[in-house]
Amino acid sequence: MEEKAEEICQAAMAGDLSTITSFIEAGYDVSYFDADGLTPLMHAAKHGHTEVVRKLLEAGAPWNALSPSSLSAGDFAMDNGHQDAFDLLLNTGVQAELILGTIARKEKDNGCSNECYLDDRVSFSEDKLMDTDSKAVMMAWEKPLMEAHAKAICSGGGHVLNIGFGMGLVDTAIQQYSPVSHTIIEAHPEVYDRMLRNGWGEKENVKILFGRWQDVLPQLDSYDGIFFDTYGEYYEDMREFHQHLPKLLKPGGIYSFFNGLCGDNAFFHVVYCNLVSLELENLGYTTQLIPLPVRHCLAEDVWKGVRQKYWQLDTYYLPVCQYTDDSDSV
């Protein structure tokens, strides 16, 4: 059967649709990895054989399988400029995540829950905030991104809400715009204590709410700008927060979030950018994704001592979201 599986990879590479069809009908394994660690779908996507890609997907070929170099079929299509194959794989990925949330659940199974993080100790240094597993909660290289987020959510002035203080990068940037009020939610006790020691509780326009955002919701008002950046939570948690946006965000207000979704894989990141934009659209919000180059921020020594690189892409897409009916586009 392995020899037959090699044949389906060769047919996919050649774009031989009729042979692929007959192989599928004969029960060949469409999820087989060849000697190079590639599936038939990866071969078809790499060479731009869109109809073969379609046929393999219809036969159940996994769109999110990864090669030894952590590339998916979508990455191969994207890297080789095959737009039609890429669009087909992107649509398949978005639809699959809407229905199943496969990546989100996989990450949740492999990670620590929010409650686990909040019970854990953290360590502060000049350039990073770390948990006890040497995973970075926030790092100084994010500062230009946080400044851009602050500029976006403060563009209308007024009342601003930030969920997740961390190192205080976005909140420091928000203060430069002198909002009428600046509400900060922080759930980790050590981060909260450090905030108080550094004088955040004494700023005239700052209100600090200690606790998980889910628990302090009844204490919230409505805001002109909102930023969301938690740690130890997952896509499903952010999706839950989005359900509260209609009550929390004023008409014409700006919402943004740290867009670290699948930041270690370019294609999965695009899938999630499209997914969250679609889900926000269903709530009545338009999402503009502003590309920001970040390669210059990420020299190899940035990750020294960090167990896991949570961002490995050259471009960061900053989301700017507004309610469709009551605001102009930005």
C-alpha cells in the first residue's frame, strides 16, 4: 500500500486529475506522507494544480497537515504564487475552523489554561515578562506594535479600555493620548501588585479593575476605544469577548486586539485573520488589517531564554475594527 501511496503523491505533483480520481476511488490514502514528508495535497498546492487540490480536499485530505519544516499545503501555494490554489485552501481552512475550531482546540490541549497562569508565578526583566515554564507573556519587541494599537484605539479620544496590562506597553502608549478615562483590567496578582508599586493606581484618569475580564464585566461601561490582549486564553475566549462588544464599544468607537493568532505559521495566520474578520462582520463590525513589518524587531537574541517563539512571521497585521452602520471607515 505504501507504493500505491507514493503513486498518488507523484500523480498530485504532475497534476494528473484523472489518475488522482481513480486512486481516490480505489481507496488510496490521501493523507499519506511521502519520503520527503509531503502529502499529495502539499504536492498539488506547491505546483498550482488547483483542481487536484479540490479533488483531494473533497476526499478528506487534511488541509492543516504540516511538513517536517512546518509548512502546510496553503504555505506551499502561497510561497509559490499559486493564487487559485491558495484561495481554495484558505476558504477550506476558514470553513473548517468555523465549524470545528481544530487549531484552537489543539493549542488549548497543548497549553496552560488561564486559571493555571493566574495561579503561577511570573518573572519580570527589562525586556520580557515570563511564566515559570520560560514562556513569554509579553516582550519588549512588541513596543512598536503596542504604540500602533494605542494610536488606533485612541484616535477618537474619550474613554479607553485595555484588557491585559502585562508589561504596560500599550497602557504607557495610551497615556500619551490623555484619554478622558483609561480603564485597565489585569488578572494576575503579581502583575497587579507591580502596577500599583509603579504608580498606576495614582494616575488621575486611570481606573484599575483586578480580575479576569469575564468576572469584571458587570463593572464596565461603554468605551470609545478597546484593546484586548490576554495571556493563557485561546481563540474561543476572544470570540466570547467579541459577543460583548455591542454593549462595550460606543458607536464609531475603535476595537483592536493583539493579533498573535497562529504567529508561527504564515498560512494558519491568514486563516485566522480571515476567520476573526468574518466573525466580527457577523456582529456588524468591519475589520481593516494594517500590515506592519516586524522582521527588524526580531533578531535571534531577542528570544534568548524564551522556551517558545510565539511570533515567527515578517509582517504583523494590526486589526482596526469599527461598527459598520455608525462609523466611517478608517
